[in-house]
Amino acid sequence: MNKITLAALAALAINTSVSAQSSRDQINIVGSSTVYPFATVVAEKFGKTTKFKTPKIESTGTGGGMKLFCKGVGIEHPDVTNASRRIKKSEFEMCQKNGVAGIIEVLIGYDGIVLANSKDAKPMNLELRDIFLALAKDVPNPDGSESLVPNPYKFWNEVNASLPKQKIEVLGPPPTSGTRDAFNELAIEGGCKSFGWLKAMKKQDKKAYKKICRTVREDGVYVEAGENDNLIVQKLVANPNALGVFGFSFLDQNLDKVQGSVVSSIAPSFENIATGQYPVSRPLYFYVKKAHVGKVPGIKEFLAEFTSSKAMGSEGYLVDKGLIPLSEEEGKRVASDTKNLTNLQL
């Protein structure tokens, strides 16, 4: 064998090695802990019923997933990120900056955010104003003046005399969580707006308004319990005096252990979330890197499974796991846009 042939074989071996390292035969998914159980069910069915491998899914929180997803294009980066809120403009711009130009947005359904406690405790009946006063970092001065003070409240009856004399202790997700983002916006800001002078501030100084109305207290009353919602459920069982913040699906799956608080006279139920009556509800999404479609095997097929009526339709298997389904019209639109790999436009 001559030197040229040996050199050619060596080059072929190197190229083959590089090619093997630069390919991936399994879909890589990151993101929301709320969407995680739904994505896991779809992934397992997909792995069992198709020729493709079961996708790998990591629960990183919505914010953490967006950072990983938007870092760039290539097999070292995730193909899909789950999200318990819509992608932020700043995240979209970060994706564009890093070359993630084509993004497919998939709305999968709806979820409610609950304040739950142990079945061994009395159920709570809260107003959005109660949640704001209990959990915001700064609150209106109790003397009635239009000024703010560091949150002085330690017991629920100090927030609202009709509530029990029970220490305020709430376990919830960290800032990287989409559930935390949505809870801050829908529940805490929702209560903040019940004060007319704070609501008016939104038009005068939106940045200051957001800081007041969405910032959670940091004095130990709100306890960051990580991205593992199952862990929060376990801690509520161990401590009947505490409340926990997580998605409706986790409440639905643990009704033998925990109960959801009534908010603004509306119970967190499937029907109330589906009809939009429950005030702390939000849409759930996942986002797909268009550049990876056709490069990583099975992405198109996985999208077809996830958006099928048998998965996320009104009688689909994800509904059994607590997903609040889209309307028939919405479901058809999402399935069509996903099949056509329609680019997200913000």
C-alpha cells in the first residue's frame, strides 16, 4: 500500500470520526417544568410507536431553556425548548443574534397556576389583592397614604381580616421559571392593580410600576423551592401551614394530597380554566429550531405526534394528564402552522 493510499485512508477515518461526532440521532428538549410532564408523555409514545429514539428531555425552567435554546444552531444546542409563557422579545432577539433565525412556535394548550395547600389544612379563599399584599416586596403603607413600605405582613389575617391567623409561608419556583413569571404577572400584579394609584403608575412610569407590581419579597416568607413541582407537593404534605405555587396539572395529579385555593371566588378547575374564568391562567408552548429539522432525525414526526388530536385534542391523552385543550379551531390552526413549519414573527 503506497503512502498516498495510506494518507487517503487516514483522512477518510478522520472525516468519518468528525461526521459521527457532528451528528445526533435523538431529539434534545429543554425548558419548562410545567410542560415537562406533557412532553415526556408524548416523547415516550413517540419512542414506542415510531422508528425514532425517545427524545431526551431536561427540566431547566422556561428561562433556563430559552438561554440554552438561543445559544446557537448545531447539534451541541437543543432542538426544542418548552415554555410556560410566550417567548419574550429579548429572548427572541437573543436567538436572532446567535443565528437561530427560524423558530417555530407551538401553542399546546392552557394551564392554571394554583396556590395549593395540604388536604389536612383548611382551604384558602383569596383575592388577588391578598396575594399581592402577602408576597410583594414593597406594599402600600398600612396608614392609607399613597406611599410604599417594605412588606410588614407576617400572618394572613394581617393582609385580610377574614383570613386565618396563620403564618404566611409560600413555596414556589425560582426566577428562571415560566410559572414564576406568569404568577408574578397574573396574580401579584393582578392584586397590585386593585390599588388605583398603583394602576395609574403604569401609564406614568411603566418600569417603576413593573418593579413594584412584580417583585416578590426576599425575607424568607416566599421560599424558592426549585423547578421540581413534585418536591413542592411533598413539602406541603409535610407542612400543612404552607402554600405552594405550581401548575394546575400537578394539582390535578395530586388531589389525594393537596387542594387548590379559591382565587377571586373562582376555584381552579378544568372547566374554569378552559373558559377563562379562573384569573391565574396562562398558555403553554414549545419552540422548535427550524434549522435542526431534517438534520436531527424525527423532529417533523415528533411535531406531528404532539399536535395531533389524539395527543392534545379535547379527548387526547394529554388531557388525561391535566392539559387544558385548545378549542377545535385553535388546534387545527396550530397543527397546520406546525406542519408547514411556519416561522414565528414577533
